[in-house]
Amino acid sequence: MLTMNLPSSNGHVAMHPELNPWFAKLRSKSGPCCDGSDALHLRDVEWTTQNKKESHYRVMVPKTADLYRSASNGQDMKKGDTEWVDVPDDALVTEPNLDHSTLVWVWYSSGFQMTDQPHIRCFMPGALT
């Protein structure tokens, strides 16, 4: 069974409230990442590098918004509940990672419409410390 380290509803706040200002200002070229409460904390096996023209990373995330909500509520992800998604280079956050874990912010929308396809808003490898 696959498990993911999804944050609780209060995300990083309970563990490291001193990081709140840092999380609040995180941005990629795509725009603000929001705060850390909606970031997924990935294990090393849940992300990888690749050598594509517009994407140098891939991440494993829940396939749908409903699965993301279930995982956020502590339910284990089963095989088939997640998928590999390319991270657009514009989503890469390049400043020092004060959290020291790999973080990804996922949207399940396109414009103003909700979809069941994950889109990567921001990505920060844990190795960028």
C-alpha cells in the first residue's frame, strides 16, 4: 500500500510556526504558492529528475481532488490512486528550502473550472537547501 505524507489541515503551522512568513512569500515563475498548509510533503520515492525540454522533475500526486481530500484526511493511497505528473520548469521555486523536505503545490483546476487532472503550481526539491 502506498502512503503519502500529506499535511493535516493546519499543514506546517503546528510543527514550525516560525516558518509561516517564509511559506507565505514563496513564489515560482507561475505565481504565488500560497501557504504551506496545502503543500504535499513528498518522500524521495515520490519525485524524480528527468531531462525533458520544459520539465526537469516529475512528482507522484493523487489523481483527483477527491483523492487528495481523502489523503489529507489521513486515508492511505492505494496503488492506482496516484500518478506521475511532469513539473513545468516555471513551477520550480529556487530559493533556499527552509522546510528541508520536498514540497509540491497541486491544483485540480483549469482556469476557474475544477477538473480531476492535477496541475503543479509550485515545486521545491528538498535538496535545494
